[in-house]
Amino acid sequence: MIRYRAEVAVELQSLREQVLEANLELHRRGLALYTWGNASGFDRARGLVAIKPSGVPYDRLTAVDLVVTDLDGAVVEGRLRPSSDLRTHLALYRAWDDIGGVVHTHSTHATAWCQARRPLPCLGTTHADHAAGPIPCAPPLSAAAVAGDYEAATGAQILAAMAGTDHRHTPMVLVGGHAPFTWGADPAQAAHHAVVLEELARLALLTLQIDPRAKPLPPAIADKHWQRKHGPRRTYGQG
Ligand SMILES: [Zn+2]
């Protein structure tokens, strides 16, 4: 029993360190001012989620501050309150059995698209290299949904917006009137996708400023770029 508990602690330490690093990456890349963002990680074998505590600035955040919960949001370890967005993260972990990290930021350009309530069009190969098609934008929640379990309803709203879009190929979404969520196989990949999304949003805005009638990338080029980086016969990198 003692040995088992020690193993759990070591495993959770690894999860905690991955989640801490993902949170710090958001701060380093300028994606999260003050406390405006959160990253979590899911240890699927143990059914445990580690997430940033609510309202703790990044420059004071340590691995022991992270809060560990089960998939229902019950705190298993930690003395601080979890991020208020926890239930949105949990909705995504419950829906998709192949993700191990979720990130939420209010990064400037991605959030501007959310506030405009516009899906992010694929205008060039930079976008096509990272996401297969436009990034969906979930509509703002109804007053009734806001009055209920707001964070869980946000999760449901994301899942509805992603219906018909493969979450493995488009690992990011815009929440209308709010801000983006991204995900990945682990916390590091979810944070990477948040950085990528911010740049795609910035590029798209600049493109449409230069030419408001700019057309989406032709499907043949978009598909070529996505396939060569992520498809079964990918040629990108050294792997
Ligand atoms: Zn938010």
C-alpha cells in the first residue's frame, strides 16, 4: 500500500510538471496576461486531471500549487481552488478519449476573432499546416445556459461547434464572445496549439486588412499542406 501511494505521487509529479510547463509556456509566449489563461493535463490511466489553480499569477506558480481532480471535478490533491474553467476542460476530456491536455487563453488576436464571432478562415498554408479547414466558432451561450452550470455549458457548446469537424485534425476552437480553447495529446501539445492559433488569427486579420475580399486557400493546396505534415504519408520533419 505504501509503495503504491509512492508510485501515485511520482506519477502525479510527472503530470504536475507537464502542466506547470504548459502554463509557463503560455506566459512566456505572451498569451496570458496576469492570470488570464489555464492549462491542464489528464492522466487517463489514473483518471486524474491536474490544472492551474484559480487566480494565481504565473510568476508565482509552482508544481505543488496545481490542483488535481477526478473527471467529476472533485479535488483529489491540492490546497487551492482549481481554475474556474475546470468544468470546460473536463467536458473535453470526457468527450474525446485521445486528448491529454487542454489550454484556454485570452490571447489577443484569437480572442478578437471570438469577439467578432467569426470562424477563422484558412487563408494560407501556415494555417493548413496546423489545422484542416476553418477553426469553428461556437455561438455565445443563452442566458439560461449562463445561469446554470456556465463552464460545463461552455464545454457542451464547444462540442456542438466541433460536430462535423475532426478534433484530431483541428485541435482548436473559438468561443464566441469569449476566447479560444485548444487541446492535444499532452499539455505541451495543447499549449503549442494555443501559440499556433494566436499566430494564425493574427495572420488572418492582417490578410483581411490588406484585402477584405481575400479568398480561402484553394482546397488542393490546403489538403496538400495538411497531408504532408500530418497525413499517413507525411514527409515533414526527420521522423
Ligand atoms: Zn476565459
